[in-house]
Amino acid sequence: MFDVIIIGAGVIGSSIAMHLSQYKMKVLVLEKNPEACMETSKANSGIIHAGYDAVRGSLKEKLNVECSLEMEALSKRLHFLYKKIGSLLVFREDEKEVAELLYKEGLERGIPGIRLIDQEELREKEPHLCHDYVGALYAPSAAIVCPFQLTYSLLENAIQNGVSFHSMEEVKSIDKVDNSFLVTTQKNSYQTRYVMNAAGVKADQISAFIGDNSFTITPRRGEYRVLDHTEDHKVKHILFQIPTPHSKGVLALPTVHGNLLLGPTSVLQDSRTAKPMTEEGLAEISLHREKLFPEMNLEEKTIRIFSGLRATSSEGDFIIRESSVPGFFHAAGIDSPGLSSAFSIGKMITELLLEKEYFEMKEDYLATNPEYRNLSDYPLSVQKEMIQENPEYGIPLCRCEDVSLADVKNAIGRPLGARTIGGVKRRVRPGSGRCQGGFCEEKIAEILAQELDISLEEVYKENALWIKGDKHV
């Protein structure tokens, strides 16, 4: 019997797991994919929003503002990349009034350092930006993270504090049995006293298992372009345009790894699994790029295109509450600013559980994670010492991102180790550069097979098995 089962190992489920792991309880995380961070959490912008634009009084406003203030300290404790680069909401003359209203909202919400800047200062901050923009709303507290590292760090902290994690177990049914739940996957059945529903775009389907149809989820697809490292100097901040009622719009930002990211689009769809790249989506990104950076060569500098799904709820806000069925909790409808609110969402739902039942805190809770760094993160003098101690650090595996054989083996051997080619990529970046795995992918597959003691035919690329020469993503 478990005390809590968490359904979904994205950034929200992982945050809940980390918070619960501070208490003396038996917790299990169930994930339908081969490993964690394979849905919304692997396909987003990686932004920690300052928090000035969510609807007043909403959970999105409250939790975004709270979380943004805690994220830097959390990054130091759990060791994930975090860079406070600030955001600029750029506007033309006829858009200035909207920016001024958002500025007032930011002041009233206590957003640190928020201010309006004129065209001259905007030119200083972003010299490559189109000259049509006459100013910007500057929020220096906005930051960027690696969403993969954040998710893994949260769940690894939970695991080192006793939480169990089972992948490849999609929940097929949930039955209420007296004062507990029977959660059944395609492999096993588990009994638990409480359930945390963090199932992303399928959260309403999970809720329906217990007869709670109080909300619906509509998937919202967002498409992106990733540009080469050669373009990262052209954007120094997170660049927003004036938002629409349904989206913050197509934006531009540098990633923590030195690429340039453009996107996302925003398209509602019925499918909860399809993530196509479309001509319309790419054309929309190109149109907005022309508005921001007319001289940028988009086609030649794009190294990857991808899309992801966000869970838009019928309530228009995060759904964080106990269900009408006692003991079943929702963390649903987590679209933007979900990543920016993840730590606070996990904290809030944990507090809801503790209001229902008292659990003691652990005396031996491990609040920090080990730090995982690649060979290339160290100065040359240290690299030489590392190679002398372990010659596999001297064997290059990914030339684009400067990743060694030892780096890849470390990614597989971690407490929440990689189990797919994509999982290795998200942890230590082989295949993230200009050749997109053309040089290293087969080698990564061979190392996974060796380290996991499986055949090459059993290696997964993402959700599907890897096939030599097959370029499916």
C-alpha cells in the first residue's frame, strides 16, 4: 500500500514528488513513457516569467510570482542551469497603451525592478532588433532554465529521498476501494490512499476514471525553431511582443545552452498525441521573426524544428484542488506559465494533502542534489586531470556539443538515468548541435545497449524503438 501515487513525471509531477519526499510517506510516480520529461516538459520555452501578465487573482498569477522569486535559490540547491537575463515586451507606438497597463500590473504585483524603457535604451539592450519598436516593458527578474534539467533535478531529489519511479506504466483504470484507490496499469495494480493527477493533456481522462468530469482539457500545439549557436549573440533577453487573449505570442530568446529559440505558435487541436510541424506554423514563426529581426537568415541557421502540446483547461486557470472524490487531487490545466510555477504548484498541492492528514517530516531529508557536469564545463587544467583519472573523458562522442564517452555513461548511470537516446540528449546534449545526431546517434544507441544490458533492437529513441538509419523523432 502506497500513501500517494503521482500520475505523470513531467515537471509538475516531479515537483510534487520532491515536495512529498520531505515527509514520512510511501510515494510512487507512474509514467507512461520510457522515462520522465517526455511530454510538455520536453517541448517548451524554458522561461521563468516575471509574472506581470496573468489574470489578476488567478492561481497563475499567485504561483508564478511566488515561484519566480524562489527559482534561483532552487537552482543552486538542485544544480540545474538558471540564468536571470530579463525580459523585454517590445511595442510599437500604437501598442504603448497596452504596455503601460501591464507595467501598472507589474508594479501592483511587486515585480522586482519592472520599468518602461525608451527606444534608445532598447537599442542598447537589443541592437539587432527592428527599429520600428519605440520602447519596451523591462522585467529584469525574468529568467531562463533548462526545462529538462529542472524536471530531472526535481525527480532525482525525490528518488534520493525514497520516492519510487516506474516508467512504461500507463494508467488504464482507477477504482475507489473503501478508503483507498486501486490504480491499474498495463503491467501492475497498486493500492494507494491518495492520488495526485499530474497527467498533462490527459488529466481530464484520468479524472474521468473516478467519475469526476468537472473539467476538460484541450491540447494547444506550439511549434518552434531552434537556431545555431552562431545566432545567439543577436538576442540577449527574452523578447515578447504584445500578447493576444490566447497566447503570449511568438517570442525569441537565447537558451541556457547558447542556441536561439523562436516560437511557439498556438493552435487548439483535438488530438492529445499528434505534434505535427506545419507549413502554417513555420510561416507564422517566420512572419514574427521578420517583425523582430528582418535581417536574420532563418532558413540557413535553423538546426531543428519541433512542437509540443500544452494542457489548456476549460476553467482558464490552473486546477489545483482535491476532487469531489475524497483523496484524489488534481494538478491539471497547467499551461503557461506552468514551468514558471512548477515549484509552487508542488508545494501547494502538498499543503492541501497535509491539511487532510498529518505526516511527519523526515529528519534525514537530503535537500541538495549531486552536481552533474560535462567535461567541457571545466577549465582545461581540470579536464586534463579528469582524463588522466578516467580516459573515457578523452574519447569524443559528440563533436558539435563537445560531449565525451564518460559524459554519456554518467547520464545513463545517474539515479534517474537516461533510458532513451532522447534522454541522453536532454541530459548531456549529444545530438543537440548542428548535425542533430548525424555523427553520434548510432554510438549513443550502442552505449545505451551496453550500459543497460539490452540489445540494439530494444533501444528506444523517444517513445518508439530506435532503428538504424531511421530519422523518426
